[in-house]
Amino acid sequence: MLTLTTLASGSSGNGILLSGAGTHLLIDVGISCRRICKSLRELGIEPRDLGGILITHEHTDHISGLATLTKQFAVPVYTSPGTGRQLCYRIAALEDVLHTCEPGGSFAVGELLVETFPTLHDAAPPMGFAVSDGERKAAVVTDLGVVTDEVRSGMAGAGLVVVEANHDVDWVESGPYPYYLKRRILGDHGHLSNEAGGELARRAVEAGAHTVVLAHLSAENNTPERARTAVEVALSACGRAVTLEVAPRAEPGTTYPV
């Protein structure tokens, strides 16, 4: 069985656990090593048993626990070449455990197949991940300003998708953020709005998804209720039963079967 658990989700830190076929993978480690280890052990997993860490991009809310995790447990790290260079500038000896893959490529970790696809975000070439055990597939897409054909193709066939629903556009535009930050959030290399996340979720459901987990909600420009409502509207056109959940910000969420 392939399962997915969010460990944290939001601008203050992100992390996801995917487990299947005897292999455990973390997608991003944007919370402390202590918190990650505590969460893993509560799920019955020792950190030394991790098969790998997949990094979408180098922003702090996705890598803050990486230096300590790799130092203590020598977990292999997988990311794009551009992100890998940025990480090596920051983390001593990371090259000893670093493996890179161009966005659009794939690789195996244990019995799991990891497929990558490019995303648009203001970082060194970032990417999303889809992980399969040969029968089931989960895809994770957060931190992107617009949805491209590569993203839609990468998510196709996933039974479970983690989709960004970062903000309410009106709240961003009318809020106290400085102009440059508003433009960043709303731009093509920023973050997906609730409506854009809903459209992506709809396409994923039409391509086979039965479970949608909304992630990376802004604390200032969104609420779980607003995100859920907007995505429910988008999904109502599908005519299919869908499990729709919002990932908790600061603690592990539900463990979902893929």
C-alpha cells in the first residue's frame, strides 16, 4: 500500500511523508529536524530508515531541516541540478548524499518510482514530484504561479494529489503587503490562488484522482474554509465522489491511502 501524510504545510514550513513497498520518502523538510523525527516516530518510522528526501526547491520553508537530517542520518537527497547547486552553497558536505535529476526525468528509490516535472516558481529550477509503487500514484504540486501542460501531465493518473491553494486574490490585493510582494505572490512565478488550485484539482480528478489535499495555505491571505469552498465549487462540475481535505499547518495530518 502507498500512503501519504503531511507533516506540516504553509509558509512557515512544509513536509510530506510518502511510504510504500517498504520505502519511506520525505518530500521537502521545511521544519526542524527535531519535529520531523518526532512526527516520523509517532508514525512508527525511524529517521535512519528513510530511503530519501525529495526537494522541490531551495526556499527556507522547504529545506530548514535538511542540514541536520543529512548530517545525522546521511539520507540521500534528490533534487534538480539547479536546486542542488543552491543547497550545496548552504549545506556543508551535502554533495556526499546529493543526487540530481533534470525536471521531466525519473528515478527509482527502493521499489518506488519517482517522476519529476518542471514548475514555475521564483527559485532555481524547481519541480514537482509524482511517486508510484507500480499500482498507485500520488502527486505533489505546490509553490507555482501558473499550471503548465507539464504539470497537468505529471499529475495525470494520480489517485491522490496534493495541490496548492495559497491565497484569496482579493485578500492579497487589498491587504497590507508591499506592492512588490503582492506582485510576487500573484505573478507567474508565485503561488496558486484558491481558484487556480481548484481548477488544477478538477483536472486531476478528471484524470483519475479520488483524493485531493489542499496545501501551502497562506496564514495572512487565506483560511481553510475559503480554500475548501473555492475548490468545492470547481470540483462540483466533475460529478464524482472526491475526498477533499486541507492539510494542517503546524502538525501532521491524516495518513491517506493512495
